[in-house]
Amino acid sequence: MNILVINSGSSSLKYQFFDMDNNKVLAKGNCERIGIDGVITHKKDGKEDYKKEADLKGHDEAIQLVLDLLMDKEYGVISSLDEIDAVGHRIAHGGEKLRQSSIIGDEELKYLESIQMIAPLHVPPAIKGIVACKKLMDVPQVGVFDTSFYSTMEDYAYIYPLPYDLYEKHQIRRYGFHGTSHRYVASRAAKMLGKDMKDLKIVTCHLGNGSSITAVNQGKAVDTSMGFMPNDGILMGTRCGAVDPSVLMYLINSLGMDPKEVEDIINKKSGLLGVTGVSSDARDVREAAENGDARARLAEKILVHGIKKFIGSYAAEMNGLDVVVFTAGLGENSAILREWVCTDMDFLGIQMDNDKNANSPRGQEIDVSAADSKVKVLVIPTNEEYMIALDTAELAAQDK
């Protein structure tokens, strides 16, 4: 079965094309600057990367270009659209109703349109991608939702202590994000250790420009750091993470900011960028800290402090801890961050082999815990696209 996986952004569209019978990526690429001037990059094994400027007025044109490249005599991997069995879409938010991966029909599409205001940065582009694919292909369109992994959370973990009718009428609750990534690395952790997920208590740390931490107990997500939107939790690239809500009211009521200004602050001007004034990129912040920038070092300490707090609280919530997983751009590639997080955590049974951690090869799964560590510390590159392809293949097979 051949599965096309689409990840639509507001001005971008990433894709991977899977041969699921052989668990192989046949081609992948990225359409950037959609609606501006348009650039596409396409990769196929054995060929030099294809990169070209293109007139991408919208997602329709981007999808058409992707399909043309997949069928191209030189860069393609199929001869006709009939060889695409289904399309899987990464969708950040499924709201209250779409709690598991689903084939997207008219009813599901209408529901996604109804919740656009909950996730205005993520849901509208996903809808555009789905609609574009529906126009061009008569195959199942499957939505895989970042929020669905958290459908197993108990109500006391996702209900905010606000007037209850705000939940009943407006679905204001903790949803969580990056669920597809957390689900993937938790399952890989169990396989690396030769154990069933049902026998493990895992904390997964998805650390990148956007970061979240999730508690996985016996194979089910029981808590997560992100909330109603992807702003809660730990310090991120430009997002603030958790702050006292009265700070936001102070900005509006006492400093005269309007809600849009406040939204801009918590989404685009906070986090690493806000604290350092240097960059939202952790690599730039590390370089600045090494050169003596006190605010850059402060930002790193805030990040580590936040990660430690979540690991400790989730260990308490699960009444134990067997595994800590680091994943995503920063989690996979920053050995020093992993070392800082795991330092002085021996009371939880976490002990890292610092030499192994420092010399761990990039892009590979590796156990970096010390030989006598009671808790395993693993680095696992995430693969959200593969999880999306798996879910899509399963639902497409059922739909035949």
C-alpha cells in the first residue's frame, strides 16, 4: 500500500510518500512560501535534490505540483495517481469530537471548520490541504490528530478549574499537542527495551522550537504540558510556556495592551527570544551563553528547570518512573541539555552516562543511561510521518 503523508502549514506543505509494504520512504519534500513566490524541494533516493521556484498561489497548486513530481519520469516514484492508495494528513487539533485518527468525510470536515478558532494557526492550513487533495484524488483522506493521543486522560487532568460551563459550551480544556510524536517515541522506547508499553511508566520530552512533555502510563497518556493551545508548559523558541494568568490581565488592564498585542507576545516574542533578546534558536542561545551572555545562560536554566519540574511531577502522578525519552530537534541533538536535565536527578533513579551521551551519534536511537541507572534514559528520533502513514494505511484498508 502506498501512502502520501501531508503536513500543511499556513504557507508551507511538507510531504512524504511511503511504500508501507516495505516500510520505505520513496520520496519526500517541502513546498515553501505558498501564496508568496513559491519554492519546492523534492528528494528521491539516488537522485540529486530537486529544488525549483514555482508559482504556488495556494495549497491546490502545491498539491498538484507534488503529484506531478511523484509521477515525473526522472524524479517520480509512481506512474499514475492510481498508485496512491490513501492520503494521511497531520492535523494539530481534533477538538472534543475527533479523538482518534479518522477518515475525513464531509461531516468531519465541517467539524474541523467549526473549531478553527481554537487552533487558528494550525487547523485552517490542514483544511486547505485536505480540500486540495479531495479535488485531485478519489482516495481516502485520513486525519491524524496531535490531540488524539490525549483522549485517554482522566477528566481531572484535562478540566481547568474555571466555571464548568466554559468547558460544556466552548470546549475549553487541556488538549495537548505533539501527540503523534509522543506516541511514536513511547512505543519505540518499549521496543528498544524489549518490553510491553503496558509494563512501563514513561516521560517523553519533545523538545524543539515548540516543546511539550507527556506522561505515558501503561501505554496511555495521562498528562501533558501543553494545554488548550500550544502555549502552556515549558519555555520554547518564541512561546512563553506557563505564566501566571494575572500577568496577561495586567498587560491588558494596567499597561493598556490590546488582546492581539498580548497574543503576539506569548506566541512570537517570548521564550528563548524574549528572555535573551538574541534568538529563538537554541543553538544561537548556546553560542551566546558560551560567550558570556548572562541572559542567554538564564534562558537555558529556565528551560532545564521547567523540564525537571515536569519529569518530577509526572513521576509522582504515575507513582514511579521507568523511562525518560528525549526527542525532536533539541532533544535529539543537544547532548548538553540532556546532561543538565539528568544531573541531580538520582533521587528519581535517573543516572546518565555522560560520555555516552556526549558522543551519541545523531539520528540514531540510543540508550544513554548509566549501567546502574534505575531509570532508562533514551534518545529516540521522532517519526511523526511514519505514525501518520501507519494509521492511514490501517483506516484505508478498513474502508475498502
